[in-house]
Amino acid sequence: MCELKKLLFFLFILPLGVWARVFIPPLENACRNLSGDFDRVCDPYEVVSSGSLSAIQSALYRISHEIPHKCGITEESGYQVVFFVVHSTGDEPVSDLAIRAHNKWGVGHAACNDGAVLVLAVEDRAFYLSTGAGTREILSDQAAEVMQDRMIEDLRNGDPGKALIGIAGDILSVLQAGEIQKQMGTTARFPYHDAERAKVIAAKASALLRKENTLVLFKSLFIFALVAFFGYQIYKDFKKRQVEDDIAARLRAVQRARAEAEAAPDTDTTPLAAR
């Protein structure tokens, strides 16, 4: 009976964990725009309104065409960013879905891994931004968290389009600011750069990083204190046992000497003159 239950589990229950994962459509199929190029917003369920979709596409187009950076030895390219909008991720963490989509679509140039994929699950009010190593050099995890925090209010108000427009603009500003800094302050190539918004995000991201570093420091100190405390207790117990063992050894030696003395034969100690 037990073996039958195991067989049923592997045949019917276990596959549900795999089947529950969100289907990721090919970019060249369900996510194709009128120009024949892949859509930068993959919205197979048409969650976002057409007006919002146009604004999002415009911002993501600028990211891929108006932020030139060195990629590889001689190639100069823009960043590749794709938004993926779903109703819900089900039992799958939104971060797992974002990473799966990022890998399946191959977003970003292989030479510099400069892609990013944002997944928004509207009904779950969950989102995650998966970034390649090249993108993460400018768009840090802390900056991504600051930008995503801005989406929460729009999602609460039931406006996912506005949330995506906001974060698309933020990504554009941060990447432009990073490239300006890398190119030693040259702004001529970025005439529409929103410097103020980039500064706000950078300041909040720096504060968040300091907070995280402080928390890591306190955790490290706490762990060190625990290790030191328990180490000292172990040392005290060791020294206590050492003293106890030494005392016990001395007592055994005394007892052994006494036993040997009691077991020795009696000798006549009377002086010869008295005999």
C-alpha cells in the first residue's frame, strides 16, 4: 500500500508543481509587434491598456537605442529591457519566473550581459527585476528596489500601466546617469536625461545600501558575540574539568599511597638495648 501511495505521488501529485509554472511565450510568437520586431512589453493577456502600452514601449525603445555603451571589443549597443505582464504566477515565486523568462528569451547582448526582465503579476501585486551582470554594474539591486517601491501605490490603485510607465522611466534615468558617469560627465549624448529623478533614486539606493551594510555589521557582531560567549563557556567548562581531573588524580594518588602503606607488613621497631 505504501509503495502504491508513492507511485501515485510521483505520477499525479509531483508533476503539479511543474505544471503550475507560468507558460512563457516565445518573443517571436505571442510577443511580436506590428513592425515585426519583438515587443519590449510581453503582455499576452492584454492586462495593460493600449495607451499605457505605447508609453512603456517608447521608454523601453529609448533604453535600447539612446543609451549607447561599449559591449565587447568594438560593438556599441543599447541596453535590452523587456517587461512581462501576467495575471498571477500561481505557486511559482515571481523571482523564479523573471529569471526563467530572462534565460529563455536571452535578453541582453551576450558580450556584456546587459539585459533586464521585469515580471509583473498584477493579481499578486508582485514584481521582480532580473538584471544581467552588465546592467547590474549601473542598475544596482538597491536602485531596483527603490524603483519597484514606487510601483506599489499604482498597483494598489489598480493601475498597472502607470506602475510600468514609472519604472520604465526610472530605469531609463538610472542607466543614462550611469553611462554619463562612466563617460566622465558627458551629457551631449543624453539630451533628455532626467538628472533629478536619477539623483533621487541614487540617494535612496545609497541610504538603503548603508542600512543593509549596517544590518550586516550588526549581524556579524552579534554572531561574533555569540561565538565568543559560547567559546568562553566551553573554555571555562574545559578548565573546570581539567582542575577537577587534577584534584581527582591527586586524591587517587593519596588513596593509593595510603592503601599501599596499610598493605605493607609490620616491622619490629623495638631498640636492641630493650630486648
